[in-house]
Amino acid sequence: MRIATTPLLQGTVIIDRRTMILTDPVFPARAAHGRRTYTMSGAPALVGGAYALFEAAWESATDLAAFLAAQWPRIDARAARVLRALSSGVTDEAAARDLGMSLRTYRRRVAELLVALDAGSRFQAGVRAGELGLTRGCPRGRRPGVSVRRAKSR
């Protein structure tokens, strides 16, 4: 089995690559009333496009056993803000100023983040954070939403 942490906003069912059923995105107001809208299509271009998007998301999937055995780093709100600053591409000086901390403190927080992510560089930390779903604003201490499906046998 494999697992993907890429969030999909809409429920998607693809049947034999010929028919698809999409649900509208889940909004809290609608979910409270149990209202959902479904769309079904057999148009080859639409089904093919939806399938290609699903396959692109599935490319980042990992083995389920490895996913469950992984040590997930604990990223607190402060570390998450530093991670977002790193991903924005601004200089350390600008990021520290935006976060309201000294340059020295910012760099120390970056170093702590590299240790937490077991990364040897800022680039590697960004890649690792992306793999773990930490760059999507997941709530603290919780794993991101996941999709599970069996791997294709080859």
C-alpha cells in the first residue's frame, strides 16, 4: 500500500478511466447542513484531465509502512512562521524584521528547524518539510490529510 499527503479539495471518483464523479469542496457551512453537490462526466477530456491531476498528486506518494514508521517532527507555531519565511525567499534580515525578532534569533530558529527536519541545508529542509506536508499550514502536531490506495502491481 502507498499513501499520499497531497490534499485534494474535492472528492474525486474515477471509474475505469471512463467516468468521473466530483464533489464540490467541503465548506463548513455546507457540511453542517449535509449539502453536497455532485457532478458526473464521461467526457474523455475531463476524465483524462482529472485522472492526470490525480496521478500527479500520487507521484509524491510513499510506502505506507515507511509513512507510519516515520518520525514526524514537532513544529510549533513559531517554527512554522520561520518555515514560511524561509519559503518566501526573502533575506534573513527581512524575515527577522517581519517576524519581529533579531537576526541572531532568526538564524538560531532556522538552525533549530534544520535539526528538527534532519536536514543539512536550508534547501534540504524545504524539501523535507514539503515531503512531510509541513508547508501546507497543517495544524501543529498533527499529520496532514492523507489519501490511501493500493500500489499498482507491476
